[in-house]
Amino acid sequence: MPSLRIDQKHKDNLERTGISRQFQQELRCSHAGETGAVWIYRGILAARPTGALLEFAREHLQTEQQHLGMFDDLIVCYRRSLMLPLWRLAGFSNWVSAFSSGQKRRLCHHRSRRNIC
């Protein structure tokens, strides 16, 4: 997924004119969600999975990092969530602590959460 590549002229215009408060909140929420997702996959990889779960985590980490990059490109439009450290910790520890259960169970759990969200 390519970067948004907002040129300086448009960044300056966004900073000057601003965007609605609701859109700022949506961007902040989405940025926090993508941050949490990146750290979920980092947590999976820190637990040293093998086979299908390893490949799944690598692919999804790359995708989520691209999504996060898009929101980083728009950072001139909003402030980051003050709770980002919590989302990073929660995402990472969620999977590291779940490593005691079977890999198939963790993979199914994550897939079901993605379908619900």
C-alpha cells in the first residue's frame, strides 16, 4: 500500500484550515487501533511461533504497519492518542501471555476478533 504522500502545500493548508473535531477523533481512534494491531503482531512474533502462525503474523504485521503509515501521513490533521503506550502494551502482552495455549487456538481467536470488529 503506497504512502499518501501529502505534499507540503496541502499539509500547510490542512494545518491552517483544520478539519472537523469529529473527523479528528475518528483519525485518532483509527491511529490508536492500528497501533494496537501492530503491537499484537509484534507480541505474536516475540512468542516465537512456528508454521502457519508465524507466516500469518509476519504478513499481518506488514499490512498493519502500512495502515499505520497512512495515519502517520495524516498526523498534521490530529493529535495522537494520549493512551498509545497503553495500546502498545495491551497489544503486545495480549499475545505474549496467550502463548501458553495452543497455536491453533490463538490463531482462531484472532480471526474471530477480526470478524467481529
